[in-house]
Amino acid sequence: MRGGHRGATLPLLAGLLAVAATAGCGIRETDVPVDAGPAPTRASCDAPPRGEYHTEVYLVCGQRVESVARVLSEPLDEAQDRTGVAVALLDQLQAEPEEAERTAGFTSAVPSNLRIEPPVEGDGDRVVRLNRRPSEIDELALTQIICTFANSASLGSGGDNVTLGGPARSGAESDKPHTYSCRAAMRSPEGARNFG
């Protein structure tokens, strides 16, 4: 008889445990449909801030010049205002590197007194004039300028070349514009002045 009692106890005990397990989960039954929203995820759904535009500038890291993406507050009007694009890019090169750039070791060698000069008659549509001769600019700074300008759709040609000139003075042969190659300047920044 003892064996029969034990056989009936096991199914009863299992049934009580199942009832206790479902009753203890804390979820009550309801006839009202509940929409708790989508399941949580780890992905961020933050939209990028409006008004941010990107450009590429070249900064100094050690004794090399490397490309860095920059966020701008307004777009560069590449199609219409070439002088404005040159001024905006030069401003980016002269600005203090951002915190993340400084932490990564980036600096800029472009002097703060360098300015864009207006084009002169006969310059052509691709010449960018500076208030100093390119041959008078530090090699790393010149490489930064060459590569940043060459990468611009309205200033460069094909992403590698840019034509730079110094201030226009009457009869000054050395102020004639020259075409500079970013690729050549990157290979040898110390010779950047000679690639024009």
C-alpha cells in the first residue's frame, strides 16, 4: 500500500509546483490588450544634428600630413564661390585642432597670418592666390594647403592637383601660379615647394 500512495503523491506535487511557478511570476491576467511598445534595443536612434556638413582637411601628425574629417556648420558652396571655399578651407587649417584631434596628436603648421588673395586677370579658373609665395611657406604647412585645396571640387583638379600663386605684383616672375601635386607633396613634404 505504501507504494501506491507514493505514486499518487508525485503527480500531485508536480501539479502544485507548476501552479506555484505560474502564480509567482507577478504577471496578472487581463482581458484588456496591453501595448508596451517595441522591445528595448541597444542601438541608438539619435538622428544626426541638422546643419552639419563634412569636409576633409589635412593636418600634421608627427612629421606627416594626414587627412581628417571636419564637421562644418554650413555647406561649402563648391559650385559658385571659389574664393569663399578657399577662405573657408584655409580657416579650417588655421583653427585650433579639435579636442579629439589634439588627443590623437594632430596639429596644424599653417600660419595664422596667411590669407587668400583675389584672382587677377589671366589667372584662369583654377588658380588660388595667397598673400605669400608658396616657396616662402613652411613645407608641412604648404603640404596641408596643397592637399586640402586639391581635395576640393572647386579648387583642385581630380583630387590631386591644385594651382597656387603668391600675391600678384607687376612683373614678378616668381609670383606666377604653379600646379602642385598632393601625392608628390605627401611623399616628400620637405620638397613640397619644389613640386610647383
